[in-house]
Amino acid sequence: MLDDNDQRSSATLRAIAILEVIANADGPLGLVEIMAATGLPKPTVHRIGALLEGAGLLIREAEGKRYGPGPRLASIALASLTNVAWRAPRHAILKALVTEIGETCNLTLLDGTEVVYLDRVEAAWPLRLHFQTGSRVPAHCSASGKLLLSLLPARERRRILDTLPFSYHTANTITHRRGLEEALKRIRRERFSTDNQEYLDGTVCVAVPVENARHHVPAALAVHAPTTRMTLAQALEYLPALRRAAARLADVFPE
């Protein structure tokens, strides 16, 4: 018979198993899917799911039948990814890339309708943009955001597009869904994305996916600079260097 410590440990491991399955899924999961993935009985999944939802670690879709990662779980994940233990090897790769191409590079991930800066290395130029780790920009008008949206499973992409505010930032910002969906189709085919002064006037950006061996894309790697120093055509010339660095980043990115 399990003592209290063993019972608490067992319950904790079950909760972790459920969180891991949901975090790694392409979209929200129902009870049957969670049961199949974890081997846990329905009452256990239902009970633990309710506890995790109450703690903000999981959320349920509007109809209440499927679970997805909650805001607290997303916050923990971001804090883990920006922790120095994970950041150091990634930062070294970014520094080497910036030394090679001479322009500012950043690493971002998608969080709902925004992209979050995981890391960033500035080029040694007097004219630069200042975004700190943890900064957020709208997904629909950033190279990284469009790239990461394009590579999502269709159902998850539709769910995010349903809530996108399509905020206006410059004359080049895509402010309607049909235009963005057309852009995402092209990006998904070409495996890179651009920001041609769509978020900030006078700034261009090119992004490529950081893709692991399981073809999961947890992040995007991008270069950007003011147009007074780099045209979009010049930025596209950095695609081979960006892709080489992205492959190295995939090796040090947690799966």
C-alpha cells in the first residue's frame, strides 16, 4: 500500500504526464485523446484536468470538451526557455551569426497572436532597434510571427486567426484575414518569411524556422535592420547563413 508521500508523488507524476501530452500536442485535446496518450483512466484525467485548470496550467475550449495549455503553463515555459542554463548555448550561436553577417539577429516563439523575443544580439551599429528579451510584437506583421503561424497545424492556425486583431502599424501592414492567409500559404511553401516595413516604417526583416528532428518548429530565427542600411533584397542574401544557424539552434533547443 502506498504511503502519503508515494501517493503524492504518483499524483504529481500523473499531472506532469498530462501537462506534457497537452503541451506537445498540435492543438487542444479531449479526454479520450489524453487517456490514450497517458494510459490513465477517465476519472483520473478528469480530476487532474480540473485541478490543473483551476491552477491556470490548463484551459478548456469554449464548449468545455478539450484542454489546451493555460497562461500559467505558458509563463513557466517562457521562463524556462529564457533561463541562463538554456540561453547560453543559443546566445553563442546568435553572436556567431551576427559576427558573420553584421546585422542584428533574434530568436522568437509564438504565443497566441504575438511573438515573444527569447533572445537577441545587437549588431555594432549606432542605428539600431531596442527590443529586450520578453518583448512582444504582433504576429501578423512580423516576419517571425507570419512564419510560425504558417507552419502551425491547420486547426491551431485557424483558431489563432479567429482571434487576431489585425492591428494597423504601417501602410504595408496586412490588416485583413484573406491577405494574411494568402501570405501564409506562400511562406509555408518557401520556408521563410519577410517583414517589408510591415511593423515599423524603415525596417525590414527575414525569418527562417528553427526545426528539430521531429519536424517540430518551436522558434524562428530572424535578421533585421533599417532600410537605410539593408534592403529587403540584401536581407534575403543572408538566408543561407540564417538556415545554417537555425540548424545549430535546433540541436540545442529543448524538444
